[in-house]
Amino acid sequence: MQHDVASVAFNGDVGSGGRYVTGGSGDTWVRVWDYETEQELETGKGHHGPVWTVSFSPDGKLYATGSEDGTIKLWKFTAGPYGLWR
């Protein structure tokens, strides 16, 4: 990986195409990757500290991230800009 990785969550749902999410210790971004191609699909910006934990919802439509900044954020997959729920 070209970025520091502190946490990974894999969504093996057939409908998702095999995505995984990473959070890093070296920056404040959340990255969504395609498992097959290893290409970065999205970069989510919203935390103000390293992202130490990531997890998918059971249906794979949402994922949560937890940061050293003391916040937990829910993200959804969208066709446009990243889907941070406020």
C-alpha cells in the first residue's frame, strides 16, 4: 500500500464488487479500494486525527470510521461526492 494503514474492513458482498476500506495512522483520510483491481475508488475527508478503526454495516451499504479525534462517522456509497452523513 502506498499509504500507512492502521485499520481495514472488507466487504465481500457480490453486489459490492469486493470493496475494502482503510484508515491510516499517517493522515486523516478514509480510502475505499476495489479488491480486484487494487485501485482507490474514493477518498473520504472528515476526520481531524488518525483513523484507527473501520467497519462495514451488515448489508454493506454503509461503513463507519473511528478516529483519534474522538469521533465516529458513518459513510454511505454515492455516485457523486463522498457520502459523509452529518
